[in-house]
Amino acid sequence: METVRIGIVDDHAIVRDGLAMIMELEEDLEVVGIARNGAEAEMMLTNELPDVVMLDVYLEGNNGIEWLPDFQLTSPQTKFIMLSSYVDAENVIQALANGAKGFLLKDWESDELVRCVRQVARGQMVLPTSVSETLSDQLAARNRKDGAPDFQETEDTTGLSLQDRRIMDLLLAGYSNQEIADTLFLTLGTVKNYLTAIYRKIGVHNRREAIAYFQRRHKETGS
């Protein structure tokens, strides 16, 4: 079994020590470096060349996301996972744009953290459902076009799932199918399948009719 070499960068000792303890309990994971800030992280990357680094979004005096481009120049083969106490859409988007391979929450169960580290080490992108769902909700609220109604549940839409409703919110906000797919981290084909099912559930045949349907409902409810 190949050992995954891990670095941890966080300005809180209790978080650093806790993560290190969790990782070291696994036979295939080895913590090779711990840093409190960006400067120490640069030294750790230079000296240890870890496979995966767990990097705090909010380092004292600096934003961990902004360090990513420099870190990747120092150790190009290292994969970075951002750690945060909560999901913020701007941080997730910027982290992924800067090359992060994952975005995790610090309060997750230890087995979830370990599983995600292994996935990133294998080259997979990790953006768990809880993060992507919160991200999509924040983006839908932030980017909603003027006058576009929120999805409103009515007697004949109670059969729609939570994902159906997220898709309808983005549809009503003016998103294209591809933009919906990108926002919710779905394939274009999956979004089309969802929309077909939604149309069937509310008794319409296409996007135009669906938008008109919910706009009419919006006016009727006065919301």
C-alpha cells in the first residue's frame, strides 16, 4: 500500500494537532509537515514535497486561498484541500480557480476527512454534496436577476425534490442548462433529465412553459 504524505497548514494548534492525530491513525497516511502560516508552509513544501496539503482558508494575517498559486509553484505535484468552518460561495469559487482539489469543512467526522484525502491523493476532485448544495443556494440567491421569482411551493409542486427545486430556482434566475450543470456540479445530461422530469411533474412541455408557469404562480401568491 503506497503511503500518502500529508502536510497540514492551520493557525490554530488544536486544529493542526487534531488533524494530524486523525491522519496518523491510518496506515496509509503519514503527516510529514505542519505549518502555522504561509511562510512556514513554503518551507514545509520545499523540504518535504507532500502529496496532499490540508490548507486553512483563513490563516492569521493571510488568506490561504491567495497563497495557493505560490504554493503550487513551490511544489507542483502537491494537491491542496481547503479547510473552512463554513461554506462561502466566493471562497469555494476562488479556491477552485486557484487550483484547489477539494473544499472540506473542519467539523466533519474523521472518517469523512480521511476518505476525502485519499480521493484527492488519487487525483479526484472533492466537493461533497453538503458543500456543493450550499454553494448552489448561495449562488442562486446572489446572482438572481431583477424581477425573477424564487421557486414557490404550491399544491401541485409538492412532488418536486430538493434538487428539482434548486434547478428551478436557477432556471428562473435565467441560467442556461450548462450554467445550471456547472453551478450544481452535474453533467449537462443529468440536468436535462431533471428538467424533463420537472416538466412532467408540473404538466408543461418545455423551458418556456415552465418559466411562464412559475411566473404565473409567483403573481398569484403575491410573493
